[in-house]
Amino acid sequence: MKRILFIVGIMLALTTSACNSLVKLPVSGLKTGPTETFVINEPRSTGATSTDVTLALAPGTATLGLAGGASGLTEGAITSNVPDWKPILTTSAAALRITQRSPDDAIVSAPNDAINQWDLKLGDQVRSVQVECPAGNFTLAFADTLPPDSRISVQMGAGNLRLAVPASMNARVTVHRGPSSVVTEGAWTAGGATYTTSGTGPTWTITVEMGVGTVTLASL
């Protein structure tokens, strides 16, 4: 949360435009190169009945497709053409973290031609997923094969966040936001800071912490 507030402070200090406008922060030496695909194939955790997964995306423009059905803990691929964004995996008995780091952990904007595509599957051992998005434009798409009763949290610094869920699912999304707006697509019922869909599948609990920008909730 402190990191989100720090990003928000930078954005408010540097922008005089509308709240949903993204300020282009200086690039700290980020350059594009050949497109590479990094294969993720993490086996099930031993000695733990459930595992928490954290996905920390680099700033800029990125898409994350998240589904279930992995035979192990997590499997899939991350495709990028920014060498500095090579994913780093950190594991413990009950947690997995996949991180893309900017140089010196600086908050920077990405090159205009940057590619950052995550396509991951989770196993049935995963119960909690946290997605960290700094400044930029992010699209998160969740498939109906995710483990039942999944708990998902999204931390978004500044920019535009699009969150898509299948219309067949029961989703409960709570948005904690600063000077931001929420836009809905599809059948959503709003009640204060909570938005729900009524499907026939299991219930997903999704929490979004948004700094500055626009959150689009899509039921497709």
C-alpha cells in the first residue's frame, strides 16, 4: 500500500491533466530487443495444502491471462521484448512470487514498442493470487477454469486497468480507489464500492486497490 501511495504522490505532483491521463515518467535506460518467451513450470509445493501466488508486472503496457488447469503449481509463458524484464521466481513452502524488475526498481515508463504478455495456468493448490501493477495500462483476463472460490487482489498504482471475467461466473469485486473512476461493461450490480455479477459458477472474491486512473470491469 505504501508503494501505491508513493506512485500516486508522483502522479499528482507531475500531472495537471485529467485523472485518467497517464504521465510518462522518465525511462531509466529501458530498451527493447528480440522477443523472448520464458516458460514457467513450477511444481506443486510439498508440505503445504495451499499456496499464495504473487505476480509483479513491470510498468508500461501489459496483459495477463490467468486460467486454471495446471498439473503443477503454475505453468505457462511470459513473452517480452525488454531484456530487463526477465522474470524472477522466488519460492517458499507456501508462496510463489514471479517478478519483473525495472533497473534499480525505479518507477519508469516502458518503450512504446514494448511487449509484455503473461499467459499462466494455476493448479488446484493455489487459493490466493495477488497481482501488482505499477504505472501503465494493464489488462487482466480471468478464465472460468480458475480454482473454485479463488481470492484475487490487484494493486494498481496509476493508469488504466481493465479487468475481465466470464459472464458465467459469480464475481464480487471491491474497488478501493483514490481519484479514480470505475466503468462497467456487461451485467454488473453496484453497491457502494462493490460490484457483483450473478452467474452459475463458483464465487470469485476480487479486491482492487487503485491509485489514479480508470478501472474498467468487464463481464464477457
